[in-house]
Amino acid sequence: MGENCVDSHNSVMPYVDDITEPLIVTLTQTGGLPARQLAGHAANLEFWVGEVKHAIDVIDGYGERFKKLIDGERIAAERIGPLFHPFRTQRPVRPGIGDHELKELRRRLTDSAHHVLGRCYREGFVSETEIKEYGERLDLDTRELKRKKGS
């Protein structure tokens, strides 16, 4: 195998994990900050909501991207021929992450985003309109956050 070829059978952490796990950690830590420090992060909430949206899209699109990967390898093998194809092993290519893990990763991500949004709202750093817009972008139910603020 050439030095620029990657064996698709290697057990490598998928990109979806690479971007989502650190984001979950960051959001979890941010959600637990004292109000004064949280205020600084709330000023950048548009950025963080964008990061969460991107990670959700990566998680939700994993299956389709994996299908395209398989199709691309198959087409290359047909064009190049099996003797020259770097993925000529008989083992089938498997997804780097399963459906259950993807669902759990998505749940943890949305839970951490929900927590940060809730804290920012309860501390008064974002308006009801903003929290609703962020919730819609991330497909999160923010009604619970609005009820808790008045409690």
C-alpha cells in the first residue's frame, strides 16, 4: 500500500467523534461556570449554536457519507481492477461508529447544548426570542427552559 493510502479497515476514531466529544466537554464545562464567566460565553452563543448545528449535521449525515464511501471504493475497484486497488482485502468495510453510538452522541450533544442555553436564559443573558430561535435551529424544545425561568 502506498504511503498516501489509508486502509479503510483501521480502527480509527471517526471524524464525528473527533468534533463532537470536545464540543460536549466544552459545553458541559461552560454550563457549569459561574454567571460572570458564563456571560462571556453567552456573548458568543451564536458561534456555539453554529458549532452544535454543524456537529448535529455531521452526526445525522454519517450514514449517507458512509454509503458514498462504499460506493466510491466499489467504483474505484471496478475502474482500476482488484489487483491495483488499495482496498482489495476481502473484509467488508464497516462504519467506524454504529447507529446506537450515533444516537447516544447526538443525545449527549443536544443535552449539553440545552443545558448551556437554559443557563444563559435563566441568567438573563439571552432573551426569550433568542432562546426560541436557537432552539428552532437545533430542533430543541425550549418551552421547558421558559417555564423554569419564572420558577
